[in-house]
Amino acid sequence: MTRLLFWLALVFLVAAAVRSKLRKMSGPPPGGAAPAPNPPPRAAEQPIERMLQCAHCGVHFPASENVPANGRDYCSPAHAPH
């Protein structure tokens, strides 16, 4: 009985996968709404910030979080020389 249930479930899953693939290939149904256009790129919202590398640990961090000391860049006051 368990073998029969296994084979029925397998046939059902394969049929569902084939049906799904065929729907994707055929496109939207006739009279259906067209898919929404891709949203515009979000690059215009925020400029890309320059990244710096900490002279102590090597971690990259945004330039706005820079802790300069002795002409070098540090990621936090704990890593900057005293």
C-alpha cells in the first residue's frame, strides 16, 4: 500500500512540475493582465559611498565612519593609536 501511495505522489509531483513549466513557457493567458514592468534602478536614491580599509584590522567600512589618526584610516576609536 505504501508503494502505491509513493508512486501516486511521484506522478502527481511530476505532473505538477510539467504543468508549471508549460505555463511559464506559454506566457500570460489571453485577455490577462500584462506583467508589471521592472522598477527603475534605485541607484538615483543614494549615492555610492567610498569604502576605506582599517589600518589596524583590515576591515572595509564606509568613509563616513572614518576615524583618521596619523594620516591613516581606522574603523573605530579603539583601533586608532592613542
